[in-house]
Amino acid sequence: DAQESRGLGDVYKEDVILRGGVDKYGTCIPNYHYEDLVRLVDVYAKKDLKNPAAIIDANHSNSNKQFKEQIRIVSEILHSRRYNDDVKKMVKGVMIESYIEEGNQKICDHMTYGKSITDPCLGWEDTEKLIYKIAEGVKFIRARTDTTQVTVLALILDVGVNPTSDIDKRWIICGYISPRSTGICIPDSLHQ
């Protein structure tokens, strides 16, 4: 159900990536719903962990690999964070699968540049809208709480394998939302 993001030698296993699971019949069992997140908050509370954290994978078994569902799943996660302060503190981010062109393709002689050859992905147009939706959701949550806080936005985009280099890449888009910002501020050093 939850993939631990630290090594086996760590004393505190405080952070997880919730990717969903698959039962013995091959049925995908998602674990991003509000009830799943509250259950994880309760488990963490019983263990008295110092810094419990979760990142929700919006694809894989959580979406049954229906890549367009990532948009709805992220919206639901944002709603859960708005609704419950404990969930808000625990859920640190989301992971989406994105590439330049949506979907995926088989390796062949006539491949489309910027289209995944592994899992189906959101295209850049949907990804850009989703990034702004996440930023607005974070600003809404922040407006309810501490208006002096700067929120760091880190979004992991799994861009799959580049057919010209056979290298699996993940892009991390970082930016921040300051109390007076109207959008995402991306430091100049990250534009390169």
C-alpha cells in the first residue's frame, strides 16, 4: 500500500508515497481518498512520529493507470487538505506522470517526440493547468491559516524515458508562493 521513501536502516519510517495497491485478483485498490488519509493520520498519531509525511501518487494503482484521472485525484487531495488540518500537515505533495504529449506509445520507427514509451502520461497542456490549480489550492489553504508563511511548491513530474537517450527522467518543478504573490514564483536559476 505505501512505499517507504527512506532506507531500511532508518529508525523512523515517517514518510510514505501512497500509490494504491493491487489485490490478488488484479483489481486496483486506491488509497488517496479522505478516509485513507485520515486512517494514515491516526496510524501516525499512535506511533507518535515527529514529522509524519505522505506524498500521494496520482497515477499507478490510484488511477488504475487511467492517466486523465490524475486531474480529478489531485482535486480530491486538495479538498481533503482543505477539510482536515491534520491531513493538510501530513500530505506534503502529489506525484503526477506527465510528458510533453499525452498518452504513451510503443517503440517503433515513427515515434512521436515527447510522448512516453512507458506509462501513459498527462500532456503539457493539462499539466500546466494542474500546476496552477495546485498553486491556487495551496494559496486557498494558506489564506485560511498563516498569511505570513511562504509555501514551497515542489511537483514531481515523471517524464518517462527519452527515446533518443534511453534515460529515465523525473523533473522536479520548484517554486514558491509568497503571501503577496498572484501566481507561482520560480527563481531565475530554475528557468535554465
